[in-house]
Amino acid sequence: MSSNNVVKKYAKSLFDVTYEKGSAGEVGQQLNEITKIFSSEVVAFFTSPFNAADNKLTAAKAALEGKVTAETFNFILVLVQNERVALLKDIAKEFSSLVQASAGITKGKLSAAQEVSSEFLKQAEETASKALGKKVELTFEKNPSLVAGFKVEVAGWTMDDSAQAHLKSLKDDLIKRGL
């Protein structure tokens, strides 16, 4: 089974359990925090064949017991036992996507050559939300190649209001008219 399929399977299983219990949001936040503290050295410890399985479990229990929900704690232990800790960041990302999708939230990005105001970002979110019929949350990405204007991309939908798009449209129109 490919690692992408494994990631999706673990994320979906955790989502199903936590969604039913109403703790998916909290577990998602905890997974994100854990991925921040799981440095490459920590992941190396859990993935090393030279460390005994009992030592790995003991370390995970000591680090997390009483500090996270039972679902998060048990899930991390399952990852340790099944030697899947290296996939934790990808699983957390996929889990977050499932939580957001269940809440009707779709993630996207707004690209522009220069920083945009929070008001502008909010207006772009509202425009995209109306166009797609669902709540959209945008993140900003600086893209100097756009020169002027902006581009919004959400789940296969694109709104391109960049200078390049306008120039291409003008060029196509002139060619169409035979000018």
C-alpha cells in the first residue's frame, strides 16, 4: 500500500472516531501541536530499528500521557506500535482537511506580487465563497511573477485578476478581431 493510501486510511479512521465523539477539532489541534514538537531527531528515534519497541512506547507515553485527549494519546501509540510515526505530519494534514471539509470549509490561496491587506483577503474569501457556494478560507502567498493584480485558487476553481491574465485576454480579443 502506498504511503499516501496509508496516510488517508489512518486520518480517516481517526476522523471517524473523533467526529462521532465530537472531539475532532480538539484532536486536530493536538496533532498539529505534536507535529511541531516532533523534530527530525524525535522522528528518527521512533523510526530507528536500533531502539526497542518497548522504549519507543515508553517514551511516547511519558511525553503525552495526561497532556492530550485519550483519542490523541491512543492514536500516537498506534502509530508508534505500527512504525508509522514518520507519517504523522502527513496524517495530521489529511486529518485537518477532513475536519474542515466536515465543517464545510474549503482552503485556498490568494497570490499577489505584494502583500495584501486583511480586508482585501476577507473580500476575496467572500467572493470565492459566493462563487463556490461554500465557506472558503484563503492564505496569502507572495508571487512576484504576477507583477500586478492577484490570483485566487480554491479546489480547482481559479479567479485570475492578474495583469498577465488581462493582457492575454486583450491579445486573444485582438487576434479574434483580426487586428
